[in-house]
Amino acid sequence: MARAKSGRGGTGTPATVALTRAGVAFTVHAYDHSPGTASYGEEAAAALGVPAERVFKTLLADIDGALTVAVVPVAGKLDLKALAAAVGGKRAAMADPPTAERATGYVVGGISPLGQKKRLATVVDASARTHETIFVSAGKRGLEVELTPTDLITLTTATTADIGRP
């Protein structure tokens, strides 16, 4: 069952705190997370009754030795070559989960592109701009935040590129 909370505030995760501090309008959507779920993003889309194209997952990749955040629709996959090209790199590989968790301060399945421990280069898939609002992790499993793509891109100082593939 999904629950939504509109507004600007309250305490919460580092992601929601960052949104509140920035004065950005957002809505928090909570749902009952099932342990052992294979795809956190698809679980979120189904639980919230939202098309998977509007729910974005946050992935970390190692590009030429530097961690980079990729935000892509849960309906597809990350194109590592396109991500590397988007940041001017050559070699890209997915970051291992412990590295991603240490760099962001979040656990896998709840990594938000917002409020991370370290500011990392971020690339948002260009398809995000085709939606009025999108959903990204609010910083823990079972919690999503809905906001405009423009606000996400601005707050993360992201670039946009075609980094997703079906």
C-alpha cells in the first residue's frame, strides 16, 4: 500500500532534507517494501501505480577511476559507454555495492541522487525531461520522492544525456 505526503518539509532522509533546504516542492511517497525484491525500482513503480518510465533508479559507475552517478528509468538499463562519453571518459564499470554505499551514505535499493555524502558528477537520462514529474529514491527502501526533472537536475548539478537503453 502506498502513502503520499505533499509539501516541503519535515525531517527525514538526507534527500528530503536537501530538498527542503533548497525550497523545492516535492511529494514523498512511501510504500511497503518486500525484503528480497530483485528490482527495487520496479517494485516502487508497481506499489505506487506509476508507469516505470517515470520512476528513475540511481546507479553508480566507476569511470576512469572516478565515481559517477547515473539516473535512468527503472524500465531500462544503463548504457555504460554512453555514460562514459557523457562525462568525457573512456572506461566505465558499475561500482561495487559497498563502494556505492560508502560514497553516498545510502544502502543499495535506497540510493538517492540527492543528499549524498560526497558530491559526485551526475548524469540524468534525457528521457526525464519528457515528464512533468519523476520519482527517485528518497534515501531508503520503500520511500520515493516525486519532483520535477528540472529541480533534480539543478540540485544535483547534473548533465543530461541519452544514457538509458530499453
